[in-house]
Amino acid sequence: MDIEPIAFKGDRRDKYLVTARHIAYYLCREHTMNSYPDIAYQVNRDHTTVMYGAKKVARRLAHGDADIRLVCDAVLSLLRANQ
């Protein structure tokens, strides 16, 4: 599903948008040198919101959530292909 940047940074709380945001926070934290406040600034959120979302994804991955793993791997593959 394609998500427009305006929707990603917006205030809507549809489940698919929230999950996408959380995955983005997790990937940014794990694959960059950015702190939670740095990531939060870029997406116009509070750093605790970003921390909560990233840790939620990490917990789901630790419990073997195949859907989240699939999405994370797909996003990373796209990012690597576009470098």
C-alpha cells in the first residue's frame, strides 16, 4: 500500500498508518545514527511517541511477527536498491 508523505506525517490514526509510522521509526533508529529526538523532529512527533513505536516493532519482531519482518525486509531492500 502506498502512503503519501502528507498522510505519513499527518494526524490520522488509521491502523495501517500507525503501523507504517512505527516501522519507519524502528528502521530509522536501527539503521541510522539518529536519536529518538532527531527522528521525532523529522516526523513532527514527540520523542516518546517515536520511542514507543520503535520499541513496539522491536517487541513484535522479537516475538516472531512474520508480517512485520516481511515489511521491514521489503523496505530495507527498496532502500538498498535506491542507494
